Amino acid sequence: MFSFLGSKIAKHINLIKKYSDIPSSPFTIYLIGTEDLNNLGDHHIAISQLEFLKKYFSDCTIIEIPISTFGSELRYLKHKIKPNDILFCTGGGNCGDAYANSESIRHSIIESFPNNKITIFPQTIDFSDTDDGQTLLSKAKSIYSSPNVLFLTREKTSYNFAKNNFKCTTLLYPDIVLFSNHCNIHNLRQNALLCMRSDKEKSITTDNELAIKTSLKQRGYSYTYMDTTTAEDISINTRDEAINNIMKRLTSTKLVITDRLHGMVFSAITQTPCVVLSNYNHKVKGVYEWIKDLNYIEFVESNDDIINAIDTVTAVKSPRLNNNRLLNEFDAMARDIKEFIAM
């Protein structure tokens, strides 16, 4: 009992210190709901969001609140956040009932701070047709219909959905991980990586996966498996190392075959040839539209096209990422956010 109480008191003291030590600046930016669990794609989203904020809001103090501590820190935030402070909700693919906890955190932020400007980093929206999905959508329509909410989407299907269902400012911009670039890592490339889902979003059949392996062997590739989720949670203190390790692995690979959105995006920002398989919803195909000009990334609608796609991307000599167009998009995104804040 004493040990439990001692731990609780120590946590309370640390939170008081955290919020009393915020330095003075024009306003404070709070980045809320970032990953500190086991999804490397979401960890890179957090890293890229911080890079974006530090570049375009360099004169502001930035406070990060990870998803695991939001509940315990909310009452401190209610006392600390000032009317002119700016709130950012983390981006990703968790707007909808498939990841109801992340959705509820956004709702709580908007309800708790109705007078603050709140920007949602680029998201995919996907509410199911189930009773639970439609009930949550009904609540989301009410929550997001606020003049103080800027909802950024990362593909056209979500953009159109938000425009039709949410009465807030809605804009279309790329997945934030495309703001980063890991092309400066140079390793000897060999073999192939299968970066395939094993969770509720998995869509490829066992037979299709076996056909991919057979095709790789016929072309002289040995292969290993990789996933963008890990067996153990990764903290915000160790995520840079975890992301650097996976980037090094990708830059040591000749070919990636993936049905994960960030398997595709990671391949793009490391100049790694990649065949991308469709998943159960629109998010992978939608985000691919931002990078479809990269000749070393190929999206396939049908599993019958996988083999041709493998030959296409591996035939590209010296893949190069020219991300000037994407960086121009993020320049525009920063301008739009600043205009929204100033309204």
C-alpha cells in the first residue's frame, strides 16, 4: 500500500513540476495523443509532427502529451492551458470506431477546450456501418462541428467525408511522415522484406502470401519478415532509436512488399523499391496518390499484378526521392494552420 501511494505521490509531484516549468513564449503548443505504445508508424508520425512544429513554430514552447498519460494529465492541462495556447491532435489512421480510444481522446480535447484553436494533423477517417460505428459517428459529427477545429485529412476519401459530415474547416494534405527524409543513409542493399499486417486490418490471404514467397524465390530473393508494430511498447524516450533502426534496415533492403501504409511511406523516404498491396479500407491507396510519381513505389489493386509490379520496381536503377513537391505541400499546410490560428 505504501509503495503504491508513494508512486502515486511521486507521479503527482512530477506532473506539477512539468506544468510549472513551462517557459514563457508567445503561446504554448500542446501536441496531444502521440504514440508511446508499439506502432512504429505512429511513432514516426509523432517525430515528424514535432519536426514540423519546430520548423514552422520555432518561437513557441512545444509540450507533448502521449496517449498513455493523457487521462492522468487532463486536469493539469485544464488549469494550465491558456485561451491563446494552440492544441494539436496527433495524426494517423485512428479517426473512427476501429480505434475508439484515440477517437474519444480527440472528443475529450475538443470538449475540454472549446475556446482554444485545435488542429488535427492529417488523418484517415473510417466509421463502420455497425451500430457502434454509427453511434460514434453521430457523436463525432457534433464534436467536430466547431469553428475552432481545423481537421486535416491525408487522402481524398476522408477529405470528402469530413466535408460532408463535419462543420469545421477541413483541408487535404499528405501524411506527416512524408515531411521526413532518410535518404542520407547509405547501406549495401540485399534481399527482400515482407512487411505484412497480422492484425484486424489484414486483408491478404494465406494463398496470396504463399504465391509472393514463391515468386521471390524464383527471382533469387531470400526474404525476412518485418512489421511496423513491435512485441513491446516503445516509450517517447526510445522511439528515435527504434525508428533509426528500422530506417537502417530498410536502406539495407532491395525490395519491400507491404500492405501497411507506413511500410509504403517508410520505403518512399528511404528510396527503397516497394510493392504495395491494398488493405481493407481506402487509406493505403489514398496516401499512395501523394507519391505515385515515384517510379520505385508500385500500388497493386489485384494480387494478380504483384509479380509484374515486383519486376517493375526492381528494374529501377538508383531510385531517387525528389520531395520538393511534398515539402511545398507542407509549407502550404503551415500557412493554412497559421491563418486558422489567427482567425
